[in-house]
Amino acid sequence: MGSLAVLVLAAGKGTRMKSDLVKVLHPVAGTPMLCFSLDLARSLHPDRLVVVVGFQRDLVRQRFSAPDIIFADQEEQLGTGHAVSVARQDLKDLEGTVLILCADVPLLTEGTVKKLLQAHEDGGATLSVLTTMPQNPGGYGRVVRGEDGLLLRIVEDKDLRAGEEKIREINTGIYAVEAKFLFSALGSLSAQNAQKEYYLTDIVEKASSQGKKAQACLAEDPFEVMGINSRLDLAKASQVLRQKIAEHHMMAGVTLIDPLMTYIDRGVEIGKDTVIYPNCYLLGKTSLGEGCLVEPGCKLTDTRMGNFVTIKTSSVISESVIEDRVEVGPFAHLRPLTVLREGAKIGNFVEVKKSVIGKGTKANHLSYIGDATLGEKVNVGAGTITCNYNGRKKHQTIIEDGVFVGSNTELVAPVKIGRGAIIGAGSTITKEVPPETLAISRAKQEHYRKRNLRKD
């Protein structure tokens, strides 16, 4: 095979999505739709990668800008033929094949595309189209073949002639085309059709009429080449992809108690012998080590976990780092920039934010730890609060190794508690506590006889 260029069509708004966000940025299993086409393109190691952008093109450029991508602007969306033609300048000197991908077909696999390209080369074709045969072809362009099985034309749904609506084989919008023919054919396209657009599909009839070989390569699984046009399609694609993700992890040694009720994003990594219960969400770039346990109802986002970590029921964790043999929850909340060192324990109804919790340190009940650094083997009693905000600025609390913080304590930052100190229960600490010191700050307890409290 000669030179290969990949052209990704990503200019459309996606009107049927009913969204202010361009369609190709909507996520499928946690990944923007366009990522799938770009990853697929890169797996083929093309000589050139061009992305046609239009609606919200600045947003798309910002999100996907990379040295290997050439962006071509489609100022007006005048159809798929027009979309391809705007890349003419970027591909004008190409001697080889142009693979045209649609950015709204996220389930397409590398294997299917390689099969298309191989068939294109082996058949000596000028044009090869990936097709499929869904149960209901309504709304899709139909593939019309000649007696020899080669393609004669592709007819859009709104332009079907009598009898052509019975054809089940449809166009997927994925093409392999010789570059020289492609841009020659595009130059003679017409918008004389029901939608007043320049159809890329018209190049099939042009190839046939010129005696050039136009062939079809059938994709057996219609779901794989399904285009995303609505929120319903988006949900279906996400469901299919999540099932594949779940199967991948289970085959790699992960136990999913109920795969259909476990939501794992595409970028998540999970070590073997980890067990995940139902109604859990593992999102973004989350990674779990080996031998972990995630109980029901947990949500982990962009979090990195070590080995043998236990996350108990209904805990929410975001942008945190959790080292080996840590226990979290139930009903715990770890907010961004939390670091839990090896063997730490964060118990029920404890919230931690932007803090480092040292080795073996425990906060078992009903506490808030924010903007703090805790050393090793610290014990934080129930009801403890780091008062980190004075209305204008966040301040740090530092608790050194071996400190015991009694229940219902308020630590008013900025404050430092020295190594081995003990904070008496019910204290409000506003000053530095020296090492190996008992600090108590509470009002004197007074007793009065009930009869002396009566009013006349």
C-alpha cells in the first residue's frame, strides 16, 4: 500500500442531540466522541491526519490540538462532499489512499478498518465503501450494486426511487478512496437533491460511470458502525462500549459482581483480584491496584489507588491518591488533592480535602480535614474540624507524628500540633502546641442546683 492519509469529518453541530455542545465533544463511556476516531486513525500510522472542523471549531481545536493533527475549517456545513473538499489543500500532493472516517462512529474497530483497507488494496479498487445490513435501514443511504456485485451508486434515504427502500445494505460513511480520483470527483459534485447538499456518496456513481472499480466491504456488526445522532444513540453506544470494557477487565482477572450495574470509563485501569460491587462508578483516569475491594454505591473519579485498598459503601472520591492497604468509608468524601499514605484509615462521614494523611493515621468518625498535613499514626477523634478558612484565605493545619486529637476538637488554622501531643476533647486550639504536651482549651464546668435556676 502507498501513502495513507486519514480524514476525520467532525464539523457538524449534531442538531438532533438538542445540545449547545458540538456533537463530537459529547462523551461515550467518559471519552469525547472524537477521541475514538483519532485513536483509531493513529493506530494506522498514517502519513497525514486531517480533521475537518466547523461548528465550535475553536473549542474542538483547543481540546484536541496536537502536532500530528492538521485542522481544516468548513465555514458552512454544506454536506459531506463539501466537508471533504475543504481538506483539498492539505492533501493535494498525496499519492495514495485517503481513509475517510466519521467522528460520530465511536465503536468502529481497528480490525474492521484494516479489513477495509486490505480489501481496497487487494481488489485494486479506486473506491471502497464500508457497508452494513441493519434490521431497519430507514433513514440511511442505500447501497445499489450491479450484477457483478460492484457498486453502482449510493442513494440517500430522502432521494430513494421506487423499490430502493427495500434494500437493506446501507452506507456507513466510511470510505477508502484513491486521492487523485477523490478530489477530481469532488470538483464535479452537484447539490441538486432533496437536501440541497453536496453528497460524498455521489462519488460512487462517478467512479462507476468512469469504469473505475467501486466496491463494498461489509461490516457484519451494525452496532460497530452505528452513527451517533441523538441522545438515544449516545446511550446505546455507551452501553455497548461499557459492556466491552467490563468484559476486558473480567478477562484480565477483575471480579465484577454485576457487570451491567458497574460503570467503568474507557480510560480506567484495574489490577487483578480486585472486586467491584454493583452501582459503582469508576470514571476518568482512575486506576486501581491489585486485590482492592470497592463496595456498592461508590464513585471514584480521576483517582489513583494502590494495592489492597478497601473502599466501603457509598464513598465519593475525586482526584486523590490512595496508597496500599488504606481503608476508606463507609460514607466518606475525599475531595481533590487528598493523599492517603499507606495503612491510613478514613472512616464513616469523614470529609478530607487538599490534605496529606500520613501512614497509619486514623480519622474514624464524623470529621472534616481540609488544607492539612497529618503525620504518621495520628488519631483524630470524632467531630474534629480543621477550621481552614477565615473568610478571606485558606490556612494550613500541621499535625505531626503520634498526635492524639480528642473528640469534638476545633483546630483553627494556621496552627501546628507538635509530635506526640495530646489535645483534650472539646478543645478549640488557636495556638501552636509544643511536642509531647497536653493541650486543653475549654470553659470551666459549673454545677448549679436546680432550685437556684428557677425564676420568680
